[in-house]
Amino acid sequence: MRGIVSIAGYVPYRRLERSSVTDFFGKGGGAGTRAVAGFDEDTTTMAVEAGRAALDSCPTGRSSVFFPGDEPMAVWLSTASPAYLDKTNATVLHAALGLPEEASAYDFGGALRSATGVLNAALDGRGTVLVTVADRRDGLPTSVDEQAAGDAAAAVLVADDGPGTPVIAEPLARASLTTELLERWRAPGEACSSVWEERLAEGWYAALGQRAWERALAAAGIDGGGIDRAAVVGMHGRAVAAVRRSLGVRPGALADDLTATVGQSGSAHGALVLASLLEQAEPGETIALVSLADGADVALFRTTAAVAVWRPVAPVADQVASGAPIDYARFLAWRGMVTPEPPRRPQPARVSSAAASRSVPWKYGFVGTRDRSSGMVHLPPARVSASGGTVDDMEPAPRADDLATVATFTVDRLAYSPSPPVVFAVVDFDGGGRFPVELTDVDPDGVAIGQRVRMTFRRLYSAEGIHDYFWKATPVRSAPSAAATRS
């Protein structure tokens, strides 16, 4: 049996109250919130965070050793807003997740529907594949896209059922219908999509969705009453609502599609909602996901007994509940819609490709060194021990997954940053190692000595088209509560 062995969503920390758009412009906005990627986040960094969570939720965990043959041998990334073109973005995930050199890394297309296709390809394939999807959605101020969209990522680990990779959800049936209609488009280099008049596509999507739904149910040998949890996703809100009304599932089966709290996250949304559904599911449930993008795709899954013991380390519900507000002016600055005056300091130069390539385990994996004789951990890695002076007697010391404690910190209002001020801290890691690091997703007034932090993969800055990726620290805000999410 082949299926999903782990799944995780990633929802950025910041939330924009849609009503703040109305307060600012006198129009636009709406009810609820949308998730906002940090100024130091892009689709690659969000995919890394989702991938970390999916692997950490496996029975063996990412920090442990997979059973032979169960380790991920491919990582795939699908996004409609890639950080790079020409260059493969998935190779950054490969490095940050510490996957072996033999594991392949590929990007899959820029269309929204590619996210559905890449998951289907993994389910139809072989070996252990980590599928990641991510999107950062933009819209012109006061537009429907601005208020309805959101930023997020998700990761799905697909494998054959085994001792180290028990399947929690197996595919039951799928149906896909395709036709050509220019309904939503975005030319390369443009930040915002263009959309045709809504009524043109509403009926088209509704009819396609209904036919695909009926075909999937027929293939599974069930009717709408046999669905325990169902969700419909798509960028066309009116079409999504029409298809939801037509499913014929029993009362209570239609799930929250997260648009009121996260927003519609494009490439990521189907897998993000699927993660939310599986985090709540019990064994033996039938889960349905309908996706509307350049056609209609329906996927039916059945949960196994393993879903009862699977424990997601970062449930979507917890992430949604723990968000903090961002004001609309700062949101516009982060998205490049307005340009406030930066600190009067030189902007950083582009990162050296040669230097970065010589330190991949450190720069992307946050792997230091440990002196074998004294046990002292060196961050960054060193050849000469600071305790005893031994030379070249080191072993790798990964620290990306270890918690740390703030020993001291400072708030710098003069250093260059796309979003000043900068909060720097010196942190002590559990298990050894001290490191000066920038804090992110924090308010300066909320930082304290003794605060617990964890590492998160971020973009330090971009210069001349090159993104400088490294690690920052973010506060530990809540303990995992996977059991509480089940209903």
C-alpha cells in the first residue's frame, strides 16, 4: 500500500485584519484575517519549514535514522511564486533538510494546478518522496486578491507502507477534468494576477467540479453520504461556494477551508487544508478534497489505524491560533507596495556563491562541530578547538532542531534591515553551543533573557537577484497539542 505517511502545514506568524484595509483606504478589506509571510520569508523558506514539520512528525523523526530504504530520496517543490527562475529552488530545501547527495531535488511548474499534479505524481510513483508546496499571494491594494489571499506552505511525505513509514491515508479514488479557459493569469515578472469577469468562470468551474466529483465517487463505489470530511479549494471564491453546495455530503462533513483565518494560499492551499483535515481525522474516515484550478481535481483518501498514533509536531490549528497582528502600512512595505526610508546605512552586498558553496552544511543545515576530546560545540564550525586546542578532531553537531535560551539581547535601530529594528540575541543551545543570532517574528518589547527559542530558516536579504539564506531564531510559543485537534 502506498500513500501519505506524514503531512504538515506552515502558516506564517503574522496576520492582517482585513478590516484594516477599509480603515486605510475607505474600501476593500472584509471580515477575518489573512496570513502574511514575514519580510524574511519566501516560498522556499516556507517550504523548508513545512518540510521540517512533516519529517519531524514521522514515527522515526527527521533527527533519527529512517529504516533502510525509507529515507526520502526525492524532494519536490511546486509554487506559483518561486524565489528563483533557472535555478532549482528545491536544492535549497535539500540542503536545509540535510538530505543525502543521492536524493534528487526538482521544481514543478509555476501554475496553481501544478501543486495537485506533483502530489498525484508522488502517489503514483515509487520510493519515499517529500512533496512541498508553497505560495506568497499578492494583489493590488483594495483588490479581492489582496483581501482573500494568504501565504502558506505544506509538505506531504509519500511512501510505501513500512515499519518506519506507516501510511496514515491511502488514496481511494481520483478524478480530473481539464479544459482551457483564460480565467486567471500572471505574466512572468508580475507580482499580481489578472482575473477575467467572475461570472465567466463561475458556471464553468461549478459544472466541471460536479462532474469530477461524481466520477470520483463512482470510482470509489460510494455516494456523498459516505464522505466523512470534505473541502473545496480554489482561487475563484464564488465557484468554490457553488461546488460546496452541490456535493451532497451529510451535515457537518464540510470542513473549514481556512479562508477566513489564513486566506486562499494558491499553490499551497489544497495540501494545507488536507493537513488540517487529517490532523482531526479518526481511523477509517473517508476524506475528500476538491481543487478548482484550470479544471477540477477530486481526490478521495481513507485514513488507516496509523492516523490515531500519528502526532503532528505543529498542527495547523495551533499555528492559526498563535498568530499576531501586523498593521496594514507595514504589510504594504513588506510587499513592496510602498517604500519607506530605510536606516541610513549601506545595504549589504550580494552573497558570494563560492563562499556559500564551501559551507553548505553550516549555511543551510546549521551544522556546527563538536570537539571529540572535550565535547565542546563550536558555532560556526571550527577546525581548532577552543577548549584544549586540538586540531581536526571534530564531529558534526547539528543544531537546527535543538531549542535554545536567550542569554542576552540588544535592539539595534541603526543596522540595515528591510523591517527595522533588528533584534540580536546570544543564545545557548540545549546540548551545547552558544551563538549570536537575529530574532524574527518578535516584537522588541516582548524579548526577555531566559526566553526559549527555536531555529527557523529565513532569507537574510537579497542583493543583485541573489538571496542570502540562513537561520534565525524565533520564540517557542506553544507545546504541540495534536491530540487536542482530533474530534
